[in-house]
Amino acid sequence: MALAQGSGELIWWPYMVAKYGLTFLWLLAPACLLQYPLNLEIGRYTMLTGESIFHGFIRLHRGFGVFLWLLMTVSFLWFGAFASAGGTAMAELTHWPIGWTQRGQSLFWGYASIAVFVTAILASGVVYTLIERFMKLVAVVTVLGLLSACMQSDVLATLPEFAQGLLGPVGSMPRAWDNADASKLLTAITFAGLGGFWILFYSYWLRDKGAGMASLVGRITGLGGTEEAVVSDGFLPSNEVESAKNWSTWRRFLSTDILVGIIGNLLTTLMTCLLAYALLFPKGLLPQEYELAVVQSQFFAVSWGEIGRLLFLVIAAAFLTDTWLATADAVSRIQTDIVMTLFPNSRRLPARQWYYIFLGLLTLITSFTMQLDAPGPLILISALIGFIGTLIFPVALYFLNHRLLPPHLPEWARPRHRPWLLGLSFIVYLVLAVLYFKSSFGL
């Protein structure tokens, strides 16, 4: 939920509402719910085997796993943009270093946040625990702040009309459609929560939670930790009554855990959209360039004045830069997992050491790519590459969980129903891809 607050919720959905009013708002709830079956299948595989979902893709077909690995690697070359996006908030808050351009100040704070987070990872005990606690705090403060802002009379006055927008387009589009916004709309819909390769992070979080069979797998620790990470080739549940009872508990946990993220994320996004409609749309203010997290400070200013504006900038900086933190950690885990799965000789080095190697490489690469453009375009590049993965995942998850895995499981652990929700997600994402290419290239 906290990771999802980084782009679609703070940037692209408010952007679409501020620019086009309620035209596209009715797409928000379906966009969030479409991710439920993908999360469910990803979690199902990890909880039944203890393996990461990428390990499963490699089991499905080695060449397919390598293809996804390369595509994922390319898509995450640009995620340093989240740190520079958070830097735009800190630059507006401090106007420091004095005499620097807005771009220079934003990049300075982006690099400073990266340095702080990398230091925190290295000094932590269990790395996942550090990240989970920090992101929980950011999520809770964000929700409470947005809720308070939404309770103001100016905002509440727009609520009846806003609610109508959830059911379908309200009136005509307030301004002509700009084909340049096709990428933003696709990103907003697909990444209403965790989209693209970000959705695969859920598998690694479940492993570190020790959920299901993942409780048999070790966790990666910082320099302050003592627990050794284990490279697992999988642990299948035994065909016993106690195991069947455990699986029933695990399934309930999985559904609840996913819904907390999806519903919480939906409510957060609805609040940012309501505030954008009440406060930004009438003034034509759009989050973009090096003000990507600046104009939204009106969200808190409406209830708390200048103090609220400053508080929002601090929070915006936190939940944009924590996207860099969570992504750097998860991608380092994924790279470590894939390398140690594909190349057995690499296991001569412990998982922790590989993790640090990839964390260092990602820090250097994203620090460089931050320089290439403003945060918005870089985030869109990463999202568009990740959308290719979004199209592939439903098909791959069907063959993995409903064809490859079931023969190796006890009867009670096999899928009970046809995965029609997974099929629905695939069809919708395929239609989105067709519409995107038609809009962007006039096909």
C-alpha cells in the first residue's frame, strides 16, 4: 500500500483528474480490483512452495524466465526518478542549496535520500523489518492527513458530483484529449496499486514474512543482523490433516493481506482524486516536471494552512523516496534470487553478499539515470516497459499454478475453481494495450 502511493496515487490519478475532471474516474475502482487475482496467484505459489515467483517462472521455462529477467532489469533502470520526485518536494520545502536551480535542488535531495536509505539498509538487522515499519508509518500518516483534508467544507461540497464520476463519465470532457497523456492514463490504470514488475515484489515480501512454506526459508539481513539467508529449491506441504488446516488458514491470510493493500490503496487514491477535483481542477494546476509533488501540497493547505502545506511536502518526499527504498531492496532480492537459481556456482557467495552487490549497482545506475530527464518521463518509461510484463503475467501464472504445480500437491492444495478472474485481467490489459497503441500511434 505504501509503495503504491508513490506514483499513481500521488501523481498520475491527480494529474488526470486535475486536467480532465471526472472523465476517467470511473476506471479507478476496476483498475485496483484487477490486481487481486494476480496478487492471489503470486502469493499462492510462494506460500505453497516457499519459492519466489521468479523461481517458479524459471521452472516453467528457463528461456522464459531469462526473458522476464532481462525485461525486468531494463524496466528498473529508471526508478531513481522516484527519489528525484521526492526531491522536488524537499526542494520546495527548503529552497536549499541556496542559489541552485529547482532541478539542481531536487536532484540534491534525491541523492541525499538515497544515501540515507542505503545507510539504513546496511545498518539494519533484518532488512525487510526496517522497510516494513518505515512504510507502515508513511502509509498511516498519509491516510490520516488526506482524510483530514477531505473533511474540509470546500472539499465536501464537491463530493456528490465526485461520487457520480465513480459510476461513469460526468458530462463532456472539459478539455480536448491530448495524445501525449495516453502513457499517463495507461500508467494510472495499470499501476493503480502495484503494476508491472512491482507486483512480483509481493512474492518476496511473503517470503520475508515467513508465510506458509516460506517459513522454512531464511531472510536477508543487514550488517547488524546475524540470520543467514537460505537459497531454497522449494518445500511442498505434506499430505496430512494438520497441513490441510494450515493451508485453510494461509488462504484466509493471503486474501486478507491482499485486500488490505488493494482497498487501502483504492481509498487513498479516491481521496487524492477528490482533493485534486476540489482544489487543483478549478485552478488548472497539474503535477509535472520538477513540481511533480509540489502542487498537491494544496491538499493539506486546505485544512492546516501553511503548516499543512509544509507537512504535505515532508510526507510527499517520504512516500516518493520510500518507493526508491522498497524498489531498490526488492530488485536486489530478485536479482540475487535469479542469479543463484540460474547459476548454481554463484552460491559460493552467500545471498547477503550478492544482495549488497546488486544494491550497490542499482544505487549507481539509478543515480546516473536520474540525470537524464525530469522525474515524470522517467517514471513513465519504467511503467511502459513494466506493462509488457503485466500482459504476460496472467498467462504465465495460469500455466504455473494451474498446470505445472497441481500434480505435485495434495488434493486439498490444488485450485478448486477455474481462474476466470485471471483471464479477465489478461483480457482487460490486452484491450488497454490495443487502445494505447491506437491512441499513441494512430493505428
